[in-house]
Amino acid sequence: SAVISQKPSRDICQRGTSLTIQCQVDSQVTMMFWYRQQPGQSLTLIATANQGSEATYESGFVIDKFPISRPNLTFSTLTVSNMSPEDSSIYLCSVGASYEQYFGPGTRLTVT
Amino acid sequence: SQELEQSPQSLIVQEGKNLTINCTSSKTLYGLYWYKQKYGEGLIFLMMLQKGGEEKSHEKITAKLDEKKQQSSLHITASQPSHAGIYLCGAALGGNQFYFGTGTSLTVIP
């Protein structure tokens, strides 16, 4: 198993600003995933972050909007850039292989 | 198209009633997970099922995976307000991609 922490747990941001979300895992993992959950919807995978390489983004998500860092095997950041109210969501990081997934507690972002 | 379909989309029940949530896939499920999410919070892992016909229970929640491993159900007995939240099924459907169901919003009226 893995224990995952995220910072911040929630934030209220103004339109046009950026927020960086941190994800820390208590063990070394190869792959980390970032998800978004918009109000009333299921989770959507934003990108997969491997240490030492650029993140792989899913359709509809681009690096300029959601830059990701993965400096080591226990840490990753997701930045939500130039925010708009449509970015108001819960952002979750996750680790694990296909058959075992562990999730962070989430970051609740509200953009005003 | 959605890889994992959940039904119903939302459910409102009186406290003490039983309820069932279904998760259906067109592909074989290799590891089916059930999560609960309280409104505005992260995911809480409930149970994982891997074998066809497998059934697991925790407190008043029972999850089953059918023999064909394409459908799972989550059953709550004698529901309580603490059961309220969004229930999500999740599964790996081959490759490294993990999919989530469409979610079921449960409200329990005291």
C-alpha cells in the first residue's frame, strides 16, 4: 500500500492566477497519475507522470495549462495555470499499477 | 463512450432501507474497485474484487463480481446517513489505464 498526501487541501483562487498542487508519497513509485473531478462528474485522468520524463497528457489536456513536475520517485506537482471558473474541481493524485490504485485526499479548487 | 457504466445515477433512500448500485463493463474486469467519496472530499477505498463470483463484505456493505467478470454490484443493508456520498467503481480494462464508473450519488434521508 501507499500513503499519499496532497497540499493544499483546498484553495480559493482568482481568475487568471495559477496554483501548484503538491503530491507526496511515502514510498518510491514509478508512475503517478493526476485526475480531475469536476462538480457532479466522475474522475477524469489528466496525465501520467513518470520520473525522469515528460508527463503524458490525455486528450483535452495540454502541458501549457497543466504543467507537471516529477523530480523524484516520491513527489510530483500539478500546476493549474491561468485559471478560470471552469477549472473549479477536485484534483487528485494517484499512484500504483493498473490493478492497485491509491489516491491522495484531493485538493478542492474554487476559482472565482 | 463510457467504459464503465453505473446505475442508478442517483439514489435517494429512507434510512434503514436496502439499496443496490450496479457497475457494468463491456470488457472483462481485471480487478474491480469500489470507492466512496464524501461530497467535496477525496476517494475512500471500500473493496476490491478480482475473481469471478467473488463476494466481499465490510460492515453493512457487500460487493459482488459476477462470474463473467463484467458486472459488479454494491449492496448496502439498512442504510444510514453516514452512507451518503458518491460511490464509484473503478477497474483496469487492459493496459495501464484505470477507468472509473460514471458514479452514483446516494442520499439517505433520516
